[in-house]
Amino acid sequence: MQEYDARPHSFTVGRVLMMLAAVLIAAAILLFVAANWEGMERTLRVGLLLAALWAFHGAAAYTAIRGSNYLPGIFLVLGTATFGASIALIAQMYHISGDGLSANLVWFIMCTVSALLFRSSPLTYFAGLLSWFQFGLLIDHSDFVVSDPWFFATPVQALVVVALAYYTGAMRARHLSYLVGLAWVARIYVDHRLGLPAWQIAVVGTLLFLAAALPASPLHRLARAAGPAPAFYSFVLALMGLLLWQIDVGNFFGSDSSALHEAVPAILAAAFAVLGIALEGRDNGAIRYLGYVVFAGELLYLSMEVIGSMLGTSGIFLLSGLFLGLVAWLVIRLEKRFGARQEPREV
């Protein structure tokens, strides 16, 4: 199956520049209103904000009916940006108490509804950025515990953005969701109150990767239909857990790091990298190259930390060079083999 993200018409420099122009115009309008905010009557303030919202969305509908390819998206971005600023300005004007998490959630919901009604790809990306903004607010203004109602806001918003991506055709927006999901898991790990061990992250990531990569898995066909991204990000999740586990138990480049239990995560990471290359390396270039890097890095670590403690300095460099030379030879052979079959699919 051809990867959706490879569509040549879905990304052009001209469209990016037009979107940036829309953002700058929205910022100019909002700054003008904010600069003259105190000198306006309250009714005039609300009227201007409502008029701007109706004008931008009306222009988006009109240009969509006229068959324009990019003007509806520009007007929708302007309208959505105006809505977010309106929340803050009206709350300030009427002294409405609240928090940034609630305000951003309302903004995200409005953006999602607009994306659904207009089937807008630009608003799908906008929603993905708002999910990242929500995650940043969550770190600063939430206790980040399971009992907190905001704890699951990030994964829920990520799922919404993925659904929007399929509905609107903005398939690259999925990457924003996958990345914020990884960041959310990392945040849970960093917060020691939640007690999430790194090895559990590695286990979950491995299971998800096998579910996506193994032909015998009932989810394999669904993952294939979604492109190489599910396999790649589950691969990254597993490696992230293994590397965090390695950091937890290891004393990097220290004299006490030759214990066998400290080498287990590194051995597992190298083995998992080989497994990823074997299962998905032919079709998924991102997994292949990341697997090469991790495998070579772990071999270097093992040669210098575990075996190197028994050798002199020259022995460490000799053994490391032999390891890396072997890895380079294997990579060259694999690249020739994969290249003879087919071109890799990029994430």
C-alpha cells in the first residue's frame, strides 16, 4: 500500500507561507484590539470579537463553496486563532475566574468542531498543536496524578487528532499525536509519585510493536493500512523504555558498571533493535536506520563498559573498533539486500 504521507500535493512551500501569513494577520488584528481594549465600550468589544469570528468563518464557507483550495483553511485558522484570544479577553473583561487548562480545552473543542464541519486539514494541525499546548499547561498547572481529571486529557486529545487526521486527510498531523503520547509517557516516568518503572514502558512498547509488525497478529493488517507510523512509534516507545531502564541501573562510563545486571538493558536494547530490523527493516526505513544506530551504540557501550573493564585502554579501543567494523559490514550487507527488493517506506 502506498503511504498516504507521500502525496506530493499535500505539502507545498506556498501553502506553508500562506498559513504563516494567516497567523501573522490574526496576530496583528488581535494586537490592535488588545492595544485599544481599554478605550472601547464593553458592548463594542464583544461585538468586534463576534463579528471577527462570523466574518472569518463566513469567508471560509464562501471560499469553500467557490471551490478555493487554500483560502478556506486560511480563514479558518484566522477564525480559530481569534476564538482562542476571545476566550482570554472576555474572561479578563468580565473578571471570570478560571484556568488555562479549561480555556484551552474549550479552544480545542471549538477547533475540533470546525475541523469536522469544514473537513479542514489546517485545523487538524491546529488541533494537534493545541494538544501540545494542553500538555505544557498540564505540566505546569496540574498535580499529574491519576485521580486528577486532567491526567488523561493528553491521550484523549491525541486520539481525537488521529481521528481528525483520517477524516480530513491531514495524515501528517498524526505525528503530532504520536509524539505528544510519547512525551506524556515520559512525563509519567519522570514523576516518581506514579511509580512507573522503565521496564514496564519497554514491555508495553514491545507488545505494541509486535502487534503491529507480526503477520500473525490480528492488528497487523490494521497497522499496515495506517502506514509505517504505528510500528515506528511503538518501536520508539520500547526503545525509550529500555534506554531509561539502562540509565536507571547503569553507571555510564564509570568503574563500577561491569556488573551483569547493568548490562541486561543494553543487551535487550541491542537485541530488540535487531528484531525491529528483521521484522520491519525492509519496508520501514525509519525503523531500519534507528535500529542501526541503537545496535551500534549498545555494542559500543557494552564493549567499553562491560568488557572494557577487563582490558586496558588500547584493548577497549581495539575491541570497540572491531565491533563497529562488524556493525558497518552488517549494515552494508543489509542495505544491499533491502535495496535489491524495494525502496523503504518512510514514516
